[in-house]
Amino acid sequence: QVQLVESGGGLVQPGGSLRLSCAASGNIVNFAVMRWYRQAPGKQRELVAGVTNVGILNYADSVKGRFTISRDNAKNTVYLQMNSLTPEDTAVYYCNAVPHIYVRDYWGQGTQVTVSA
């Protein structure tokens, strides 16, 4: 089975930085697209950033210029560097992966990011 495991979340002050990691394991050795989503309590999950296996990038307008997504295809790992964090960035951040041979989207369990003074 495919498993995605997020790490790197935590408590950070406004203006601070965090780097999230998502490591994939299982039968699928690479993915067409890997993305980061986030969800605050009572709100819908929203797309934060995505990257394809050939390096095409997408960002939500709210994080452009502050967040950077990257991936290491050999490691099946995607990263999210988050800078200039604000309380509005507080959410559970989820990793999402789409295989080339599509069965379904895969999701991690999430990692909590809390931005508070």
C-alpha cells in the first residue's frame, strides 16, 4: 500500500518559518503530481501548492512569494518551505499525491502548523 507521511509541523511565531516534508512509500515509485493542502477547523481543505514530476509549479495566491514547493523524485519526497508565516496560515497541512497510472489520490494524515505569538 502507498503511504504518505508528513513531518515538520509545529508552533511558530508570526514571521517565522517552517519546512514541511512528505515522504511517500509503497508500490508506487513516483507520482505525476504532488501537492500540499491545508485545512483549518470548520473550513474546507484548500490547495496550497503543487508540483509535477517535471517541475511545473502552482501556488495559491495567498502564499505566492512566501512558500516554496519542491520535490526529490528519487526519494519520492515533496517539501514545503514556508516563510513569513501569519496566523492565517494556521491549519493542518496535508500531502497529496497523484500516480501516473491512476487509481486514486493518496493523502497523508496531516501535520499541524500553528502560527501564534
